[in-house]
Amino acid sequence: MEIDKETFRKLFPNLAREMENNECKVSITSVRSNINVGERAASRKFQHYMPDVIDFIRRCDTEKQAEEIIDYMEKRGEITKEYANKLRKQLKEQGVRSFGPKKEEGYYFKYGEP
């Protein structure tokens, strides 16, 4: 799709300004088309990594299990009531897989560094 600069500025004024002023640059060092390669490359983040509520939800098989995780973490004060309600709404409207693909047992070993 081709678009002239003036139309682009009208449609996306903030993005056009950022591009023209060289603001908010993000470098891309690589592109991966294979999920296993991508997961392994990102595995360094698992070192000293503490799973969050989404990580636990991604291990669930059912919405009921995910709801229990949300309730538990809210009760312990690990997530706010507002965030818990946002998660419940997403869970109800979009389902448990809307948080990402299921993390099977051994996920961090499988995608961690060799």
C-alpha cells in the first residue's frame, strides 16, 4: 500500500511527527519466523525471572482454574483489585487462551538456555 506524506500526516499526526523528528527510535536486531528459535533467544529473561499472574494463567486448562489464580493473587495482594477485575473481564469475554498459548510443564527448561 502506498500513501503520500500529506495523507499520512493527516491520518497519523503523532507518528509522522515522531518519524520526522527521529523520536522514539527502537532498533530491531533480528527477526525470527520460528517460534522455538525465538523462545530460546528470549530465554535469558528467565534467569532470575519471577512469574506473574499471566504466566500462571497460561498454565491453566480452564477458565475456572484461571479465576482461582486471579482470586488467589488478589487476596494475597500480589495484584490490585482493578487489575484483577480487568483480568476477569478479559477471561470472561475472550477466554483463557487470550492470555497466550498454554505453558506446558517444563516450559522454562524447554525454552531456557541449554
